[in-house]
Amino acid sequence: MTSVSPQSTSTTIRSVQYRDLDVVEQLYLESLLTEEISGSIEQSNPLPIRRWYSLLSFLNFLPNPFRQIFHAYVAEQENQVRGLIQISPFNRTHTTWRVDRVAVLSQAQDQPNCTPSQNIGSQLLRYCFEAIWEARTWLLEVDVNEKSLLALYRQNGFQPLAQMTYWSIAPELLQELAEREPDLPNLLPVSNADAQLLYQLDTVAMPPLVRQVFDRHIQDFRTSLLGSIVRGLCQWMNQTEVVGGYVFESQRKAAIGYFQVRLSRDGSRPHVAQMTVHPAYTWLYPELLSQMARITQDVPAQSLQLASSDYQPEREEFLGRVGASRVAHTLMMSRSVWHKLREAKPASLEGLQLSDMLQGFQPARKPVPGRISLLRSITHSPSLDDTQPTLGKPSSSAKDRHSDTNQPIS
């Protein structure tokens, strides 16, 4: 049995076309996790691509905020699609992009002339690194049990950024939490006017490295009119409802807590919550959770899912103490497009020795410290009265000149 080198088969990477939809849907099914998880980096849900492909293709040609809603490339070998990568911008300025999924057909491994899956995935990733010139940082989230994907991402320069834990709160536990009246006197609804407060809360709630990778700005916390309309249509079609609010601290004029719950009105999927708490106000965790539990009582009973990271130990301790169960454990990874340059001295200055050039400035002998007499320096220093006349008092020379002018002429 002869082995064929990976270079023998050329790989073409291009955008998804209509004729690729059958293979793309198969790749989506193979890459789906066992259950949907959501958090600070939401896993993109599989879109009904075949139904909305025409509309998505039309939006890609027009300048609009939704032109990147479906951004995918496929790897093609011998006129057959072997792999898929889906990416999307993470912030409004498009300086940070995220890898939503990388998938390679399982049937491709059985063919002798096919490139291994690791090479196909690497080619897809590196194509995106070069094609998306706006991106400064790449972000992704992978399950810790996906050893092959972890090896692929590490091979292509991704480094661990944070560990994420996803929790699920049972409906019975939500009902118990809803019986408690939350102590939130300054709970306010969220609007575009509060974008500055929410941006400051998001900034202080994460460590500097994560904040630098996310690169969020005030506009990331605002919603345009078109965006509100589109989100309303999506909620109507998916039978969901989004409820949110933030806690305002009137003394410091700052937001200290924020929550958002995506409710399932038909009970077909779990409720998903996002929560941000100022590190100095961790007592808000039980209050906000009670508030979200009371909101879920108005819809069919379902579990509530929310995420925590390893840089939020108070949240993880609180959720474990309440009785929430861990459903998933993922690793957040990032990669920068800036290459680290090795710092080296110029060759012309390596042999330069300042001691050889400045021999004339070298001391002839070792200096010997001497004694400084403070009394001698005071006695030999000129007096202030001898050098400068006192203000408002004429000097002696002025008196002599005045007395000479008043004497009679003989």
C-alpha cells in the first residue's frame, strides 16, 4: 500500500455556493455539540441555510450590519467539498473575529488521495487569517473533550485565554428562587442611553487581557433601529423573548449589575441568561438570580442556562452553592495576527565599547572622600545684608549721599 503525500492533492478554498448546501448541512450536523450552550461567546446556532440562502447572499452584496451573519468558506479537493469553516465578527469595529466552527467530512479520511483533516483545518484557518484583513485578534471556544480540535487550534497559534463553565438550573430550583423577593431598589430597563454605563461595567468586570482581546466599545452596547426590527422578527419566528435590566448605583453614578434572559415562550428550548456583576458588588448574584427566576415563571417551565469563567470565582462558588449543575466545560482561546519580533542589537553597535572611546574621561586615581565643614561654609559665605539692601530701608551709601547734598556750600 503506497501512501500519497498531502501535497499531491491541491486544495481550493472558496466561499460557500448554492451547490454546496447538501455537504454544508452534513458538515453542520457532524460539528454540532450534544446540546446548545451560550455565554459571553455564543455558539452560533445552525441556520436554515437552504431556506435563507438567497436572502443571505443578497445581504452580502449590500452595506448593512447583517452582511456578515453567514460568513463561511469550504475546502474543495478534486471537485469535492472536504471541509467547512464559519466565522463572524465579534465586535462592531470588526477588530476581533471568532471562529464559530471548523468541520471536516468523516468520509474524506477513508480516501487515499485526500489531505488529512488536520491539514484541511489548518488551510481553512490560515486562509481566513489572510482574507479577513480587518481582524487583529481571533477568538474561539472549544469543548475540552474535543482533543482533535484542541490540537488543531494549538497548532495554528491559538493560546488559552479563559476556562468557561456552563451551568443549568432546574425548573424546580427556579421556582424556589422565585419565592424570594430580590432587593434591587434601583433596577432600571436597558436603553441606548445607558450604553456608556454598560460599557464601563463590562470593562471593569473582566481582566485586562480578556478586555484587550474582546476590544468592545460603546457602540457594541447600542442597538440600531434596523437591528431592533430584525431581532424582533427573529424572536417572533423562534418564539423567544428577551428581557433585561441593570442595577444603578446612584452615589457613584455607575452600573453595578446587568442581566439579560432569553425566554422560550413555547417551552421547546432552555432559557439562556447572561449576567455581569461588578467585582466589588458580588452580593448582587443572589438578587439578580432571584429576579431572573421570577421572570421565568411567566413562561412554560424550562431550565435556565448561564455561564461563568475562571476569573469569576465568586460566581462559580455561588452557583455551586445554590445547586446548579455543570453541563459543559469549554476553553476560550485567542490568537493575534501580530507576529512577535525578536529584539536584537544592530550589528554595527555590537563591538562598540564606550570605555575605549572615553579613555580621556577616566579618573587618574580613585577619589578619596573628604570632610565637609558646615561652619566654615557659613562663615565664608557672603551675608545677605551686605549684598542686597533691605526693602523699605535705605542703604548706608544712600544715607551718605543724602547727607552730603544737605551740607551748606562754603
